[in-house]
Amino acid sequence: MDRENIWYLLGLAAFAALAIYTWQVGQQQAPAFASQTEHAHGPHGADEHVEEGLLPHGPHGGLLFEDRDLAIELLVHEHHEQRWIYAYLFTDRARALAPQQVQLSMTFHHNGLEAVIQLRPDSSEGKALAGELPEDAMKGWQLTMLARHEQHAHEWNVPGYFK
């Protein structure tokens, strides 16, 4: 083989390696939380069911809940054997909101038990509200989210949040 063919083969091999790397990086999976949800109710207890796989997702891969001028994307992460829930906030135009602009509380209900958490601005990122999930929040718990943003109250009811 002459020198020209060797350079051609090396270039072709480099291109193939780059293509495979790009393909592997693009194969990111959705968070486990997204696959745990089977259905949800729309804002204010609407009776419309959204089947699995058709739930809207936000830019971070979490479930997206929208109501008028506010959208909230929820993600669940584990840190040192504790589960935390993060709420990323957006306007109706998908523009990010500062966590200080929204007050958000979550109430988990199940068989007469109730756990309430108040989400606070995340100290590490500063881009989301965060709160530690109750230890016993398990499958079948209903989630009620109450949010206040610019004098508007928002409410979402999500049955079977941890399915």
C-alpha cells in the first residue's frame, strides 16, 4: 500500500470512530421516574387520562405539568440513599423561572396517611426547587401539588404518582 491509501484508511477509521461515539452519546435514557408513571390527570382534577408514553416531558427529561402561565417539570433523584424531588419552573412560553418566583408544596396521600413537603430553592444548582421525599412515599400514593406564581394559584392532582 502506498502512503496515500494509508492516510485515506486512517481518515476513514477516524470518521467511523467519531460516528460511533456520537451515536453512543445520543443514546441517553430517560430517568427511571418517567417510566414509573402510567397515567396522570390534567390540571384541577380534569378527567382526561394521558396514557403511558404520551405524558409531556420537559427539557430535563422529567414529567411536565402545565397550567395557564406556569409549567413545572418534576424529577426524582437519589442522593446518599435519600430520594429528592426537583421542580424546574417555566413560564407558558417555556422560559425558565427563578426558583424564588414560585412557592410550591406537595402533599402525598395514601390510605389516610398524609405527608406534606415544602420545596425550597436548591442550594447546589440554584435552578430548581428541591425537597426530600417522605421515606414511605410508595406506589399508589396520590400527589397534590399547590403552586403560587404572580398572584395565581395552581393545583395539580396526580393519582398513583409512584407507580
